[in-house]
Amino acid sequence: MYYGNNPRPEYKKGDLRMCSGSAVDKGLVPPIRPAWELHLRDGVVTLGGDGNYYLTGSSGDNIWAWAKGIELWKSKDLHSWEYVGLVWDIDKEADEWVKKWRKHPRRAVRAVWAPEIHYIKGNYFICFSMCPHGIGILKSSTGRPEGPYVNAFTIDEPIVDGIDATLFEDEDGKVYFTYGSASKIALLKDDMSGFAEPFRQIVLENPDHNPSHHAKKCVGRGMNDLGHEGAVLFKRNGKYYLGAADDYEGRYSTCLGVSDNIYGPYRQRHESIPCGGGTGFFKDKEGNWWSSYFGNDSQSHFREKIGFIRVDFTPEGLAFPAKEQPFVAEKDRKNWENKWNEVWNKNK
């Protein structure tokens, strides 16, 4: 069911070693269906200025090693998706640093990782990473989501070393950038052509020092961070949410912290959507909050396909799966709601 000539063999349908669904059995994750059968990691959605939802992610024939560029999909309702096309072709449109093949364990690579489309200042921007590291930001030269896209920054080199970049526009029009483990944040210039300030280091109040809530690399450096990759940043009800993916009790989940200030300190580190992966949070046309989901651990019920989970928040502001889940099949809904009452109802 996965697109491409070179999918990882361990992700074949039916291999329970890689896809047990135990998180669904425990009531931690709703039994949502994938939006469609597409091999896609790191999917992120933005609501565009034209009322359509736009989706990007790690895609292509062999997303681990090679990509032609960045692909884009759109939808009016999150259910039916239309392929917009290849909106940025590396061979035709990219700088030389992007075109170069790089060394990665066991193979040479030229893969685009975790591209994110954002609707900012009335235009479309895409931040992207080249495997194994190197980040750039593109902007639409026409104001249309399909581009063409050109460099936002005025340099022919990575804006930073690293992966998993994201952008956030605050209510006052200021735009911020973070990446990787979300350990630091920088303000961008008003015209999006560069950084307006040096990066500021993020401090986490009362960090979670439980080793089972962190990847080994985080344990080794003291467990004073949110996660180790897949940065995310958004705002809800005047509170800033900063997060990164981590290994939380064997699940690859985004862990969020909450703050009254964009630069922190952040507090209340918590697992948001179990098994969701390095994800994005977005608000729909009706004001509901959602998280994209791609399943990247053996507790998930599917692997590396795009799905959507509606998100609710506790009175203290912690994110968790909502009871109402439009992507759960009717036959599974009653069972999910019963499990939600057992596992999550205490959050209300």
C-alpha cells in the first residue's frame, strides 16, 4: 500500500512486530483511519488564505534516501485530498548546496525531510531539511500555494545545520523559527529574509527526569529538554506551546511544554498525542484543534501514513485526544468512546 519502489521492508502491511496497535487497545489513541493510502512521514497541515487546507511531508519514491523535491496536496474538508503537484523541483530550482548528495550511514542520500508549508503574512512559505542536516526556507514568488518557490533568505547555504524546522506567526505579525529539539527560538526579519536576532536558549521548568519518557540521547544529556527532533510551535488562548518528538514509554510522540512567553520558560512537559510522531497542530475553519499523525512506533495501528486526530485541552492547558473523532469509523466509535471515558475523561 505504500508508494514508491523502495519502501522499508519491515513496514509491510500485516507485520505486527512493527505495527501492533497496542496504543489503540489501551485507549491511548483513537482508531482513526489514514486519510488515504500514501507513504508519508512528518505530515503538516496549514489552512491557506483561500480556505483550503494544504499538506506537505516527507514523500517520494524512497523518502529515506532520495527525493525529487517537495510535493503538495490540498483539501476543502480534511477528508478528500487532491494532489497539487511537485511545487519545488530540486534539479531545476534549488541551490547547489541542496543538489549535493550527502553521506549517511550505509548509503548516499539526497532526501528532503519534514518540509512544512505555512501561510504567513498573506503568502506561503515552506521550511525544509536536507538529510542528514541542513535547513532552508522557501517563499512563493506568486503568493499562490503552488509557487513557484524561491529562497526566502538571501544566502546560498543552509540557514542552520539541523533538521525539522518550523515557523510560527504571532498575533502581532512577528514570525519565529525553531527546529530539531526545539531547544532554541529566533525571531525572523519582517520581510522573512533572515534572522532578526540571535537564537535564544529555551529553559524548561521542572523537567521530566523519568528515563522512560525520553530517547536514549536525551537521557544521556540530562533529560532537561522537550524531545530530540520534530520541533513544533503554536499558540492557543494566549499560551505558547513548544514541543518536540521523543520516545515516551516506547511511543514516538510529540511532548509539549506551555508558557506565557514565546521565549519561555516552558512548563508542564507532557505527551500530547501518543504515537503521533513529529507532528503539527492546526485549527480548522470551525475553530477545532487538530494534530496530524503518522504513526512511527510499534504501538501505533498504522505506520507512516497521514492521519488526523482532533485535540482537546485540559483546564490547565495540556493537549490530549478529544472524545469526538471524525476519522474513527462508525463501527469503532462506541468502543473508542468507552475507552476514552476510562483513560482520558479525567482530563475534563
